Amino acid sequence: MPLEAVKQTMRTRWPLYLTSMLLANAFGAVLVWAFIQYGLPVPEGEPIGARSTGLAIPATVFITGGLLSLAASALMLRPVMRWQMRGGPPSRQEQMAALHAPLRQAILHLSLWFVGGAVLGASIIVHTPALAGAVIITECMAATIVFGFTYMLGERILRPVAAEALTEGSFDRTLTPGVGTRMAMTWGMGTFAPTIAIVLLCVTQISSEVKFSAQSLAISILLLCGVVIMQALALSMLAGSSISDPVRQLSQAIEQVQAGARDVHVEVFDGSEIGLLQVGFNRMMEEAAKRRQLQELFGQHVGAEVAQRALDYGTELGGETRFVAVLFVDMVGSTATAAEHPPTEVVRLLNEFFRIVVDVIDRHHGFVNKFVGDAALAIFGAPLDRPDAPTAALAAARELRETLRQVPGLDIGIGVSAGLAVAGNIGAANRFEYTVIGDPVNEASRLTELAKDQPGRTLASGSALYFAEESEQASWESGEEVQLRGRRKKTRLAWPKESDHANGASDIDSGDSLG
């Protein structure tokens, strides 16, 4: 089991992380040793490079500090290792341990550097007391440099671990330092500390009784300036990438959304204000997906036009007078079909019937207002205005007739009318529907009942044909006037040309009352 745990750990980012920490500290140690050996100013009259500290003491300090760092890291990272081996969401303690790992590790290195620097500095000061101030300054500068590098580098390397830890659980602003804190740390460690070291060297030269040689002091200042330039650049790039990377990530995600992508999600790998932006974007996309789903469900129940109208203008009870065309389609003999066939077959037939109706009506830009049992009511001209509503309704009726004839076991009647009606939200304040009420609806319903007894199965009113475009009128044939039940005025009938309706038209007497 321990061997398996080691193998599993080697496949994670932790070996890379620990190696980078050791290399950062090694770089700091080499920098300190080289600066003490060749960069510290020496008193006048002494040769440059008079320090004789050797490598034994610095190497011992570094190795001891490295071992202590590994041991302390193992203790601090135990909760994270346990969580990653276990899998699943982390506990609050494990989440905090994963997100605070870079900062805690950097603080640990800073502490070890102060202790190790005190030991190394003491060994140098014993030989050259005049260099005490310069040695202490050098050690403090190196400690801050290593602190900054280990924190910034560790945060970047452990970004996938942070993303995994932030995937689960709640998000708060106490997880990692904010953007302002990071920029202040970058300035302090990359610019302020080295600059103070240069200033103190100059102050030491001015105020101390020990006078350094001009050449030695110049070399020290030049070396410090070089360190300032390099470390300021490196720390600025690390700090800048911690901000620019998530901003670039969000910009790319926004471009995807603008291009029409819906399932866009960004990885949350930061616990600061940047992380809040990442979390906010993901929550915004989740809310947009929910609203889109609700809108689609709403549109499936009430129609896409009604749903869009409700979103644009709100929903209020009441209506308005509109010129509309109404198409009513009803199955013939649905009661007998339900009694003679299994329920599953009846449902299948109904679904196929309604699928064709919705498809044809949508293609002609109409609105299927409601399904009533085995019938459907379609509106043209509401909720969206359509000056060619009668033309679209008549064309849809002809296409419906031909398409539904191809469905085995299905017989229908279609009625079309046009005229003024009241369209709007009807019902109670907490439950209503968009519908159309008026004479065209009643007339279309009566024509549908009459059409069931006619060979062509499709009838339209003279008013619908009158207001249609000439190109559509040419596809219809006008006939006699009939008295439909519930209406005072007679209705002139019309039916599609080249149908069998003409064979049975003589059966309708203009003086009869039908209903």
C-alpha cells in the first residue's frame, strides 16, 4: 500500500512542486555565496575576495535546511495527499491546505532562511566583523527573494490542484491573497528590498569608520542592480501571469459565448478576486442555461412567439383587437379509433398528427395556440402582426391536407377563417393563457365540422379567401353560401382546387341550416 501511494504521488504535480522549491532555494543559496565571496565590499587595503568562508558551512546549512523543508512540507501537505488519494470532494481543511500550500511553503522557507542565514552570517562576521552589516543585508535580501519566487512559482505549478479543490464546496475570499496583496509583495520583494540593500551599502560607506574601496563598492552596487533587474522581471512576470492568465481565459470564454456556444465553463483556480470573476462567469452561464431551458419549456407550452412576447413586454391580463386568420384541424372518428385500438397506438397516432400540424404551421409562421383533445387551433397574425395572415393560413391548410393524407389510419377536417378577433392573456392573475376569441374562431370550428363530411376534408370562408393574395386565391375555388350553426351571417365556402370536393358540393343547399 505505501509503494502504491508513492507511485500515485509520483504521477501528480507534487514531485515537480517540491523539486522547484528545492531549486529556488538552491539558486538563492548560490546567489548568497557568490555575492559574499565576490560581491561584498572589502575595506581599503584588503584584496578583493579576501573572504575565506569556503563551501563547507553554506553547503551544510543548505542541506540541513532542505531536509527540514521536506519534512515540514510532508506534514503540511498530508491533508492534501490524503484527499487526492481518497478522491471525491475535499473537506474544508483539505481545501484550505491545498490552496494555502504555496504561501505556507514560502513562509516556511523564509523562516529557514533567517535561521540558516544567521548561522552563515555569524561564521563570516567572526572572520570579518566589518562586513556584519553587509552580510545581514545580503541574507535578508536573499530570504525575501526566495520567499517571493517559491510563492509565485508554487502557486503557478499547483494551479491544477487549486482548480480541483475549488471545483467542490463553497468559495470565499479567505483562500488566497488578493490581487493588491500580490502586487505589493512583488514590489516589496522585487524592488524595495534590493534597493534598500543598495542604500544601506551607501550609508555604511558614508557613516561607518570602515571605508570600503571604491572599486569593491562599485562592483557590489553593480551586482545588486543586476539582481534587482532580474528578480523584478521574474517576479513581475509571475505576478502578471497570475492575473493575465485568468483574464485571458475569461476573454476567450466570452468570445465563445458571443460566437453562439452555450456550454462554456471556465476553470476556477484562484481564490482571490480573480477567482470570484471565474466563479461569477460560471454561475452566470448556469443561470443563463436555466433561463434558456425555462424559455424553451415555456415556448413548448405556449408557443415560441408568445414566450418571446412575454419576455419582451411582460404578461398582463387583457387583450387587443387584431385581424387574424384562424385554422382549425380535427381528427375524424377519434372516439372509434380509441375504442378499437390499444392506447399506445392511439397515442402514437395523435403524436404523429400533432407533430405534422406543428411542423406545417411553424413553416408558414403561424402559432399553434392550443391542443384540444384530438384537435388543434392555429393562429396567424397574433401575437405577431402578419399582413398576409389569410394567405399563410390557406397555404398551411392545403399543405396540411396533403401531408396528413399520407398518414395511415388518419382522417381529418380542416377549417379556415379570417377576421377581427380579441387576442391577449385570458384567465386569472396567477394562471392565464394567451388565446384568441372572436367570430373567426367560431367560424373556423364550424367549417371544420362541415369539412369532415366533405370529400376534400378542407373548407375555408369567403372572408379568408377575399383577404388572401391573388396567388393563393388561384389555388382555391369558391362555392355556395351556407348558414353555420351559431352565426347570423351566411358563410361562403371555398375549397382547394383539384380536390374531390366538387363531386359532393351539390349536396349542400344554400338554404339549409348546417350544424
